[in-house]
Amino acid sequence: MSWILPAISVGMGLLGMNEQKKANSQAADQAAAANEKNNALSNQAMPYALQNLKTNQALMDFYQKNPFNDQQKAGYQNQNNLIDQFNGQVAPGLLGFANQMMGQQYSRQRGGAPGSAGYGAQTMQQPSQGLLAPFSAPKLESFGQIDWEGQNPFSKVNNIETEENFDPAAYLAQNPAVAGNEHWSKNPYEHYMTYGKSEGRKFTKKG
């Protein structure tokens, strides 16, 4: 009967192995189901994500070429023109008229209605100092015509690191390793924007 205990032990071990295999199989099935679900969601989202990227790129390209439409330009320029006209003509004219009026002697009511006793008993004249001294409009710089090129964040003026301003030959001359690479030697600007800039390589500007 000495074989009974070892046999029971072996049987229990096999039973445990079967349970472990069953648990592993269930876990694998669950993982496969989760992956299938994630893949289905990814497949649904991918076309939208790609279309969104394409739309964003098209929008960026449009605003790079057309940062301001005609209505915006007219509105901004008209606003500046009105401010310039007020600062240069209206404000000085109004203050000059005020000075002219206050430069003359005028009566000031000291009590009672006009025509009553004490009205106009004292004549006043504009003082030479203080708050009521002759007024003058501050000299302000004119806005003038708007520099639309300077206002455009994508213009050559504000964004020198454009491909249009890039000198590929000079960049390759400064970076022999890039020049020796079959792909990057044909696309030096792409290399600069992808790796060179973050690596501290110098942008080679034309001229």
C-alpha cells in the first residue's frame, strides 16, 4: 500500500496543473478579447484621426498663405486711421477750443439763479498752472499703414527658418555626416527640422 500516498500526490499535482492551464487559457482568452476590442476601436478611430490631421494641415497651409482676409485688413486699417485722426486732429482741436474759451474772462455763478444777486460777481480767467492750465494733447506716434508682412507670423520677416530661406548646400557642408547619408543628403531641410534643430545644428540661411 506504500504506493497509495505517492499516487494521490501525483493525482493532486496533475489536477493542480489542469486548473492552472485552465486559468491561463481563460486569461489568454480575455486578453485576446480585449485586444480584439481595442483593435476594433482603433480601426474605427484611425480614419477620423487621419482625416483630422489632413484637415489641420490644410488649415495651416491656408493661414500661412492667407493670414488676413480683405475684411480683416480693412477693419484693422480703418481702426488705426480713426485713432490717428482723433489723436492728430480731433483731440488737439477740442483742447485748443477749450483753451480759447478759457483764455477769455468769463463769469462764474456764486449762488442763485442767473440774474439773481451775486451771479457773475466774479470774473475768472484760465490759470497758467494747475489742472485748469492750458490743455495740450500728448504727442502720440501715428499707427500709419499696417505692415501686413510684419504681422504675419509665417512671413520671412518673422520666421526665418523656412525652407525658402534655407541653404541646403551650406547645411550639408557644415554637417558631413548628413551629407554622407543617402536619404538626408537629398533632404537636408527635412533633416534639420526633424533632427538637426533639436541637436543644436545651425540653420543655414541663404545670403
